[in-house]
Amino acid sequence: MNVTILGSGSRGNAVVLEADGIRLLIDAGFNAKTLAARMATADIAPESISAVVLTHEHSDHVAGVCTAARRWGWKIFGTDGTIRGTAGLSNLNPITIDVELPLQLETMRVRCVRTPHDAGEPIAVVVEGIACGSRLGIAYDLGHVPAGLTREFQQLDGLILEANHDDEMLRAGPYPVVVQNRIASSHGHLNNRAAASLARQVAHRGLRHVVLAHLSQHNNTAALARSTVDAAIRSTDFRGALTVSRQDAVTSFTLQRARRAEQLSLL
Ligand SMILES: [Zn+2]
Ligand SMILES: [Zn+2]
């Protein structure tokens, strides 16, 4: 599975996944022009995207979805709460996700997990390439980690995980206290320590990529997020790459099912 993060942070989030020639977008949190420009840097034509799955209705996840879906013919999937909360979406025949059931989108299977966040019906996702077997988990915009998410995120090959803020930077930072409290609440955003704890719980030898995402511009630094998570997973079996996604730049990697590769090498 090819993974292309078009950008991540409070000013927009979108991830293109490709398995066996089919492309799926998770979130469309940039305007259509920016989505097209970021995709162009990764040689992805917007009309080659089959469908978009929305995690929730906040503008940094849906800003471009209506224009882009209309322009390039994308099918739109979201929970009932997300569809209701996204202005203009109901006119575009969106397909409602049943969170309890896996969603099969041609070459990929998407499992959804409910997340605690101040939105209508937010989700995290695990996307699996049906033929290649590789599994990617994406969890951002969650105030804490529910048990169901930790369970679903076992045995991933790749993980895109929110490391939104450092607690001390948030409290010493420029935001009004009411905003600080909202971010730090159990339905806000994940801090570095909570991200580190989840990463540690799902770390295993087959996990090849951990990408920290949705970093706050004011209340975190890439170095701090990375060092906090690195300290937590260094003592586990994790031997993969730990990187930090950026708000304004594209990050790409390819996921391979590690165990399958090891099995093949034994033949
Ligand atoms: Zn967000
Ligand atoms: Zn949000």
C-alpha cells in the first residue's frame, strides 16, 4: 500500500492510500486547489481517487470535500453525524458508514473505531489492502484513547497518530484558557504523552512506520513529539521508522506486510 500524507495539522488533513491501482482519500481538509497541487507533487491525478472517507466534520478535515467530489467524481463516505455536520454534503449523495461493519472499497477494507472528540460522530480508521494484507491505522482528533481503538490497532504495519500538543507548551502558550481546556479535554486532542502511550501499546516488530500527525503549530515541536514517542517505543520490539508529518508538505511511504515478506524469505 502506498501512503501519501498531503499535509497534517489544524490547517488541513488529507491522506491518499493506494492499493492495487485503486486510490482512496482519508479526509479532504484542504481546498480543492491545494488538494490538486499537493497531489501533483506526488504524481497523483485527483480524478484517479475513487472515494473519500471522512473522519469528522471539522473544517480541517472536510474543507475541500464538496468542491473536489463534485469536480472529480469522488464517492463520499462518512458517519451519519459527520454527514449531518458537513454543510452541503447531503446534496452529493454521501454514503453513510455503519461503524460496526467493515467497509469494502474495491481493493481496500476500512474498519472504523469511534473516537472521543467534540464532533458529531468522529472515527479513526484501519485501512487494509485486501490483496497485499498491509494494514494502516489513522487516528487523529481524539481527546483520549478508547480501549476499542487500542484493540483495533494491534498488528498494524503502519500508524498515523495524532501528537497534537505538549502539555506544558499548551499551558504556557498563546491560547485563551477556555481553548486550552478544550484542547486538553477528554474530547479534545491527544498530547505527546498519550500518543507515546498508545504507540507503545501497539508497537511490535512488524510495525514499519509510525508517523506523528496533527501537531499544533503553537503548542508542540516536531523534535519534542518525536523524542517523547521515541522514548516510549525504544524498549519495545519496534524497529521501524518514526517520522513527523508536516502541515505544508507531502510525506510518502510504502507499506509492506512484514510477516509476509519474512515468510517468503523462508521459502
Ligand atoms: Zn483536526
Ligand atoms: Zn477535529
